[in-house]
Amino acid sequence: MSFKFEDIKNILQNPSIKGFRVSVRKAVNFSESNTFQSISKTTVKEGTNFEGMWIKCIKERLECDVVTEEGDLYIINFKDKMIIKLEYI
């Protein structure tokens, strides 16, 4: 499966059109919050900037991590058609 950045942007902007569900997961403690922040930093460092979003895809897991200009972190799972927004403490 190939991931097109334009498709990823469209999925985040209007997930229901593509059949994706959205879930919000808040960090339950500082350790988990630090893990979320680490994912975010890695995505910005190793990902590709596309129209104000940093995107890093892991084809083996059929997932992409996305960090927006506002610092919001999303994990898009293409297999399960799920978008998880991770929120820090």
C-alpha cells in the first residue's frame, strides 16, 4: 500500500468521507505524555513536511504519524480505518 500525502491531508480534514473513525486518547500520566511527545518529535525530525503537516509513515504497520503546525499528533491506521488523536498532559 502506498500513502499519498494529499490523501492523508484529506483524511484528517474530513475522515468520515473516507470511512475513517476518530478517537481521542489522552495521556493518563506524565510517562505516557512523554511518550506522545517523543513520537511527535520523531515525526517532525524524520518525517516529511507537506503543507504544514509533518508525516511519517510505517508501511509495515499500515500507519502514518502526523503532526500539525499546531502541534497536534495523530496516528492514522489504514488497516482499521481509525484516526487516533493523542493528547498530552
